[in-house]
Amino acid sequence: MEASDRLAPADRRRLRGLGHAERPVVLVGREGLSATVVDAARQALAARELIKVRFGRGYEGDAAEAAAKLACELDAHLVQAIGRTALYWRPQPTAGDGGRGPSPA
């Protein structure tokens, strides 16, 4: 995401609230950010705009760095990263908005 695409603090807060009850839909293990993991995250984001990813105990890298890298690979906003859990949001494009998708509000 570009710097101009940053989430407003109120939007980030709202998305964190929505994501709080979500369960992780993608688990990153000792293989790290493999193509399979990235594809699974892409499919999850295509199905729903907000997903939670868990970096398991088998993952030996820095979870915060991996969370930021995955956000770039997914072209998604990293809403929040706490410990080994990260929350991502990517708006789904709609026909009338030029591909920007709905706002988080």
C-alpha cells in the first residue's frame, strides 16, 4: 500500500474492533512465508476483507517483520500486529468505485 493509502486512526480502531473476535484463518509455521502461505492469505482476503494471521511457535523468524512483509506481498493494510498475531484488511473492489473498494467506515 502507498503512503497515501494509510488508514485513518478511526478506521484502524474500527477494524481492530471487528477483528478482535476473528479467529486466525492462516497459520504460518516453520516453513515461513512460503508461496503456499501467501496464496492462502490471498484467497482468504478475496473471500473476506479482514483476516487474522497467526505466526505459530514453529516460526523462528521475527513475527513483526514477517507481518509487514506479508502485508506488502498481499497489497493489504496491516491493521495491527500483536505478538505472533497480525490483522490485515484489503478492500474488495466494486464495479462503480474504480477498484478502490468500500471504505472501512
